[in-house]
Amino acid sequence: MSETVSTRIQLGLRENWQQFTLLIIVNAFVGAMVGLERTVVPLIAEEEFGLVSRTVILSFLISFGVVKAITNLFAGRLGDKIGRRPILIVGWLFALPIPILIILAPSWGWIVFANVLLGINQGLCWSTTVIMKIDLVGPKQRGLAMGLNEFAGYLAVSLSALMTGYLAANFGIRPFPFYPGILFAILGLLLSIFFVRETRPFAQLEAQNANTSATEPDEQPSFAQILLLTSWKNKTLFSVSQAGMVNNLNDGMVWGLLPLFLIGYGLSLKQIAILAATYPGVWGLSQLFTGALSDRWGRKWLIATGMWTQAAGIGLLVIGRTFNVWLGGVVLLGFGTAMVYPTLLAAISDVAHPEWRGSAVGVYRLWRDGGYAVGALLAGLLADALGIPTAIAAIGGLTLLSGLVVAGVMRETLEK
């Protein structure tokens, strides 16, 4: 990067607050697209298409998770090669047909295909907004940046889930709950085209100033090397990747099975909507504090404790028999996830060199969002064989184990 370019840009949240705020708004629309499905889609499978097998019902999540995971991988790499902004715009183009496909779907296959497109949209747009915010703020405020990013995204998931649940309760589960999705996609696309600016020069500036002790700073590793390093060879990055995968494994279980579990106990659509919205709502709001907290306290123990808190919340979901107990379960689950989610992204950014950080984030998000597919398949098979409570309990056990892996293997990545 030329000296002229480097003198025109500065790293930092305060220095780049306008673009940072714009990216928060864009990511809120990304999250709202996911929130459209949190309350209603599993119920469409049973009520409109008469599906009985939990594994078949959760096929929409399997398709979403597989496609999003793979898209994350290439989004990070392409962002390092051609820039972040083009990837963001393409991601929004894939979002445009999603609500229309769900509204018009004559068969469950249409819903599954809509979730293929949703996976591409989320993989391209969410990954890119994450990387762009990391680019802008530099190394000192990564936790805060990720907390703000995930706050916006998951608060939007919460509000969208609440809105669709109330629309479904008052007007039916189709088509009204999905009309707002058309507006979300259009606004996200227009903001990305006309107002978002490229942030790759900020990463290049940070790379120029990078400490020589950063991981392999002297040469650009190949994509295969980054894949192996992030997945296994670097034990800290492995710990982060497995925790991300298990986190989304339990999130996929909540998304796909919890509405079916709760309706089996006679809860109304409005009550289910409140629980479905409370979980990402607590998750989103808490990240305003947990992301910044990781910049002060460190990453490792916030991640491990967060996984154990999630496991406790899942335990309450299994043993609960009243609305208030289930509400306590989703609050714990949301708070535990808030401890983990931005901190994992910050830890990846601590270890990876700025020149290949986008690729490393993409590999991490490959494993993390692969958890949706693994969780949906595992939860569906267990629910069909042993019942929904057993499936939920098994996912809670895996979450507890993941926290133990972090405690035993991960090193602290925050330099104080």
C-alpha cells in the first residue's frame, strides 16, 4: 500500500465511527433475515406440510448450515483477494428471493432451497461485516468491535423472531410473517451499494505495522496451510474452532427443536415467540459488555465459562415444565452465548496475521456454522429415536465438554 493511502486512513473505532455504525446497521438487516425463521418455519413443516420426522423437518437447517459454512470459507479468502465490499453486495443479491420463496412454497423442498440461499446470504454478508469491522478498529478494540457487531445482528434476530411470531399468531403462519423480509433484503442491498466503503486498505495498514511476533508474518501462507493451521495444527485456533462449532450446534437445536418441544407442552405461538426472541435478545444485548470485557479480562476463561453457562441453560430447558423455568433457561443460554460469540472472533483475530486474517476467520466460520448442519442432523436423529428431551440433553452434554476442551487446550491470546 502506498504511503499516500496509509496517511489518509487511521485505525480505530472513534476514527471510523461513521462507517462502523453503517456496518452495524447493515448487519442488523443480515440478522433480521435469520430472525424471520426462528419462530415459524419449524411449525410450517408440521402444520402446512404434515411432516412428522424431526430429521426431515430439520433438513432446512442442514442445508442452511452446510451452505453457510462453505460460503464462509470462500467469503474470507475472496475478501482477502478482491476486497470486502463486492462480497457484501453479492450476498445481498442472494437474499432477495428468500422471503418470496417461503411465501409461495408449494412443498417443503422450496423451504429447503430458500435456506440454501439464506446460507449463502449469511455466509457472505455476516462474514464480510465481521471482517470489515475488524479492519476498521485495529488490534486494540477487537472484542468491543465484535461485541457491537454481534449485538446488532442478534438483537435484530430477536426482534424479527418476535415480530414473526406475533404476525403468525394474528394472521397465520404464512404469508404475513415473511413480508418484512422483502424490505430487509432491499434495504441491506441499497446501503451496501451506495454507502459502504471498502476496508481492505485498513487491514493492509495494520499489516505494515504488525508486530514481528505475530503468527507467520513474513510470508502469506497458502489457503491449505491456513485451513490446517486454524482447524488443527495451532491448538489455540483448534480450541476456538471446536467451541464455535458446538456453540452453533446448540443454537441449531434451539432453532429447530425448541418450538416443536414447547408446542408439545401446549404453549401458544405468542409464548413460543417470546422464548424464541428472548434467547437472541439476551445474547445480542449482553454482547455490548462481554466483547469489551474480553479486551480487559482476556479470551480463554470467558469462552470456557460461557460454554458451561450455555450447558446450564440447556439443562433448564430439559427439566423445565413451566414458562418461567424455560424463560430462565433461554436467558442463561443467551448470556452464555454472549460470553462466547464475540470473544471467539476476537481470539481468532489475535492469532491470525492481518494479511490472512480474513481467510482464518473464514475457516473458523466454516467450522462454526458447520455446527448448524451437525446439530440439526444429530438433534433430528436423536429426537426421532429417543425423543426431543433426550436430544436436547445430549446437545447440552456436548456443550459442557467443549468448555472443558477450551479450559485444557487453549492459551490466552490477549496481549496485555
